[in-house]
Amino acid sequence: MHDPHASADNLGQIPGVQHRFLSRAGGVSAGIYAGLNCGLGSDDDRAHVIENRARAARAVGADDDQLRTLYQVHSANVVDAEAMDPGNPPQADALVCTRPGMAIGVLAADCAPVLFADPQARIVAAAHAGWRGALDGVVEATVAEMEARGAERTRITAAVGPCIGPGSYEVGPEFPDPFLAQDATNEIFFAPRPGSDRLLFDLPGYVRTRLARAGINAHTATGHDTYGDENFFSYRRSCHRHEPDYGRNLSLIILDAKD
């Protein structure tokens, strides 16, 4: 049976861990939110979003009340999923979990979702890496929090999910400056856009380089471009169509509940 959602081969090979980078397929929302919009911060019908989130949890084998997501703010803040109040989510952009049966996730609509697992330590994590969060170190902060709970970065497997692709992400000529100020070699993630002063930015490539520099050798990317692929929500595509709002894609990872 064809899975309408995305997944990563490296995470898929880990026993005892389930994950999905969910697409728009299988949801109840309508109009500009058509499909599986999981963003409580959107202006979609709240009952539809709650039903979509329940379906998302079930897609990785979790009970409806075992889904944890954040109030995302493009930061490098990481929280403990087990200690947070799901009814009042903290302002953060990554969460770690050691509790089997609890699904943790991040929302994105062009930013890069990153899922992590250390199967030996039985620790999983999820991070929301837009350009700001990635530049400010959300990947490294997530790895550090995993290590604080017993993970080892040499054992961590990570995957970058569907996000805006390097051929779609136009940025202004001022955009590279903070990246170059941090590391001059970051110029490789910017390409000229022919006939324009705009540049193209390789967000998934940049995030993967941050993973590699953090000592995460087992990393991959699914390669989906949210802007160009109508199966996923895209903030930028919605803007270009002058739509008043946009849906959010949810990416999830979970430790299987022990029998």
C-alpha cells in the first residue's frame, strides 16, 4: 500500500522508532487548508485541526492525547516533551523525548523539520529549523539536550524532511551576510538567480552541514520541495498566490510503546 506521507530511509531502518513527515493527505480541512492541516496557529476551523492532529498521532501509532508540539518562534530553544503542558505549549523550536508511546512533532510550511533518534539510548527529538533557527544553532542545541539525557552524537541518526528546496528559495542580496559572518564557507549555500539580484538559498543543504559539524554522521534529507510539491503546505506558495493564510505540515517521531 502506497504511503502518501514522506519518510527517511535511515530512520526507517531503526527498530523501535516510528516517524513520518506528514503531507496534506488524509485530512479533513477544506479550502486553502485542504487536507491534513495540523497548525493550531492557523485560522482554520479549530475542530478540523484537532481532528487532523488526532489522525497525525495515529499515523505513528500514538494515542490522540500523546501528541506534543510547540509554540514555535524560530529560536534555538529545546524543551523536554515529557515535562511540558500540552494545553499551553512552550515557546521553543525543538523537543526531546524518552517516553515510549509519546509522539513529538514540529510544524513547518517551508522551514526544515529535523527528526533525530539514538536507538541505543532510546531518545528521540524533533526540531524546527528555519533559516534563523538553523543559523542560531537549533540543531546543535537539540543534540546537546539529547546528550544530556544519555545519547551519544556518534549514535544519533537524523533526517531533514520536506522543506523549501534550493531551486525555490529566493532571498535578497543582503541575506548571506549573517551566514558569511558566522563562517565564510557558507557561501556555497547561495547561488545567483539568473537575470536577477536575488539569490537562491539551499536550506536543506545548510541544515545537513550543521548536522555534520555537530558530529551527526548518519544524516539524510528526503529531498521534497514544499514550494514546488502541492502535496505539502508552503507558506511562500500561499504568499505568491495572495492567499490570506496557509496550512502547516506536521513531522513526527515516536519510540514504540513497550509491550
